[in-house]
Amino acid sequence: MQDPKSYSEAELASLMVDAESDLVERKAAFAGDAPNAVRQAICAFANDLPGHARPGVVFIGAGDDGTPSGLEINDALLLKLAQCRSDGNILPPPTMTVAKHRLHGKDVAVVTVEPADAPPVRYRGRIWIRIGPSRALASAQDERILNERRRHGDAPFDARPVYSATLTDLDLPRFQYLYLPSAFDPEVLAANDRTLEERLAATKMIVAAEEPTPTVLGILMLSPKPTRFLPGAYVQFLRFNGTERHDPIEDNLRCDAPLPDIIRDLDATMRAHIRTSVEVGTGTTEVRRATYALTALQELVRNAAMHRTYEGTNSPIHVSWFEDRVEIISPGGPYGDVSAANFGQPGIVSYRNPNLADAMRVSGLVQRYGVGIPLARQALRENNQPEPTFEVDTHHVRCTTTIRPDWRPRQT
């Protein structure tokens, strides 16, 4: 029976001649270095670093341009291809099918490789990935992304213990007097007699009452200096006097504090850099134009803080303010059900940091889940600004908001 994810004959015929596809590998024969290259390709397709969530295909009996080579496709060849899965060189064994197909008038062996549920997949101990039409060894950052995908559905990174930290590294008065009253009804807090450790564990700030090790969430929300434990957990704000990064810097701010303080400090900084023009028309009518909608920038910054990766990176969130635009760059690409293709679409959301998302809601930093980008778009429309643009890859998300096109300085 045909695998429900497999391609139709027409789709295979199209893929075979598609020179630009990064889902295709072609070999005229299965000889020489081809067996090694085919196994590398199988490993790369199983890892699916681009996040296609579609099978990769290896055509044996097709040249580089997709022209059939006329190779005899017999049972012995199909058996050799099937053994690529079971010979112990590719681990964990990939999900793949091997079959003979007649494409463009000739027989061709087709190996279809499904994306792995538990990457990274290794060939002889090495992680192979696909970069465009070529194969390459994974970098440390690529491997982190694949590890993150494997853990999707497992305990998220923000709930993991930070063993180098202790309770003394958390601002406990902040937790007791600011966070707890927002997280629970005052009557509930007054009625129960839980210890401080039990309350920290209930809010996932520590691992457990009997194991009071701070979690990543606890460090982000309660540590006076989170970068002691998570080097990239800060925001770098730069204001340029011009439109390029080599232009002079007018203002800079490094926000390194508990996340609620980072957000509020950045709010104040962005508010200070928004300019408003006032024109007096007939009578007492005033026309006010702001360079940017503050609400939109706030939503986009909060979205970046919530969805960025804090694992294995020294990169902060960068907020770069130019004369004609504001760029927000956050480390970590799409996660879970979100891809580069559907990024920002209404209703498409997966939480890399679900506990952080809840803590931001409790702290009043977000009101509802999954509406940050739509709210930003609405605020920009109301301020006569273009919608934000997003550049998304496996390592970063860059959000760009351009200045209101009809803004003019104050008229004198």
C-alpha cells in the first residue's frame, strides 16, 4: 500500500527535473562514491533542517539535470538501497521507502525519506543537513535547532533546572510581593499554608519544593542579572543617526535585568525616541503624526522576548532604531508548527517557552496569547504605517517596521 505521505508519479517526475529543489538528490548510478553520497543525502533529508515537513527524494538513474541515465533498475539494486536504512551506519534508522518508478520514459529507483521525529540523525557519527541543493555537515547552531525539534512535546527548555544557581540568586521579595499576588487570588493565597518553596515550585520558578534549584523561567523572571546564567538573556538597544549600521550611534541601552524590568525599560526608551509632529489647521484643529505606533513596537518586542530561544546562545534581542525604520532581531527561528512559510499567519502559533508565556501574562506584559502580531498590525494601520515585514530563517527572526511615510517635523 502506498505511504500516504509519498509523492504521486506526476510530483516525482516534476521533482526529478527540478534543479533548484533542496528536497532532491540525483545519481546516475549506484557506484563509486555514490553509495556514500546517497547515505549522506538520506541523513540530511531525515534531519530536514529547512523545516519542510515533506519527504526528500533520492533518484538513482538520473543525471544532474534530471535526464534518465538508462541504468538497469533490478532487485539487487533496490535491495542495496534498502540496506542503507538497516546497515547501522545511519542512526536512528530513518523512515524511508525504496521503489522502481518509470519517469520521463525510463526506469528510475526512487528513495523517499521522511523527516525524522527525533532528530538529529547521524551518518557514521556525523550530522548531515541540506543547504539548498548541496549537502553539508551541521554546525553547532544547526545541531541545537535539531535537538530543539526533538524535544518539541517534551519538557520545554524554560522548565529545565539551572544547576549553577541557588535560591539566593532569585529576588524572593519580588516573587512574594509582585508575582504571587498577580498569579493567584488573594483569598487563595491567604487560605493555604504553602511554604515559599512550594509556591515557587507551583509557579515553576524552581524544580520542586524538595529540590529548590531555579529553573530557566525562575532565572528569567526573578534573577537580578539573568546573564550570569543565560548569557543571551538581555536586550541591546541602539539608536543610529542615519539609515545604516555604520552611521553614528546616538543612544544605546543594554537591558540586563529580570524580564519584566527589561520590557518596561525598553518601553520607556522607545517612547522617548518616538517623535510627534503637530500641525495647526483651521480653527483649533490639530493634526498629530507620530513616527511610530508605540503599541505596535511594544507588541513586537514582547513577541520577540516570548518566542526567542534562550538555549545555547550568547545572542541578545537586538532593537536597532534607524532614521527610517526599527529592526528587531531575535535569536531562534520558527518552532513547532510555525514555519518560515506560515510565520505570522493568524492562528498559527507554537510556544518554544510556554511557561515564560504564562509568566509574561501573569506579569501583565501580554494580555492574550497568539495576538501580538495581529495587534501590532492593527496599531500600525491606525498610525498610517505599513505592516511589519519578517525575515525568517532557522537561526533568527528579523522584524522591520518602517517610519510613518507622511510624518513631518513640527511646523513653525
